[in-house]
Amino acid sequence: MRVFSDASKYSDLGSSLIIPNSILNKTGIKFPKNLNTYDFGFTVEENKFHFEDNYGISPCPSVISYALLVCASGKSSNIHLTGIDGYKNGDSRNFELELLFELYFKNKSVPKICSITDTKFNLPIISVYNLI
């Protein structure tokens, strides 16, 4: 996982890191002591997108699903995505993302979400210039 290969760089950012402690416990990797970490648990469960204050459940083990869970749990008002253009046709990860977004939109207590770049997924798209 990339987060572990970059672990030494995080302490220089001057901010905190949100990461499931279960991953830290499995790997045994330690982050620098001056880095604040916040445990937001993460579980993968088929056909489920659910969040609470300190954990979330997603249908797939992707970074985007974890980020959406953290934003929804933290009661963000809006989420603007970029670079969610999918994978090559036939790649099963496209199906995973389609399911993730479908389950996300079925949940009535999630933040508004849109893409500011073209995407093959069923997401609202707005121009980045409309945000300026």
C-alpha cells in the first residue's frame, strides 16, 4: 500500500492522517511519533455503503470508497471529484465503482457529489469554472 511507502513523508505535511487502525495493526508499520493519526474503521461488505461517526462499510476496498465514507461521516456539504474517468472497458473495477456510486446515491444522508472533469460514471458533472 502506498500509504506505508510514504509514511516518513507525512510528518512533514503539518496535518493529520485518517487511516484504519486495523491496517496499522496488521502491517506493524509505525508512523513518525509527531504525526497525528485518526482511526476511521473500514470494512468491505457486499452491496453495502454505510457510515457511522468512526467507521464505514463499503462494497469495495478502494481509496475512493474510503474517502467518500470519511466525507459522509464528517458531514461534508459537497464533494468535488476529479480524475474519476474509470478503467479500460471490461475491467471489473469499473463495475465496482458503478456499484459504489449507485449505493452512495441511495443513501439520503450523504453530501452532494459531482465531478469537475469528464467521467464515464453516472455522476453529475459541473465545470470547474462554475466554482470560481
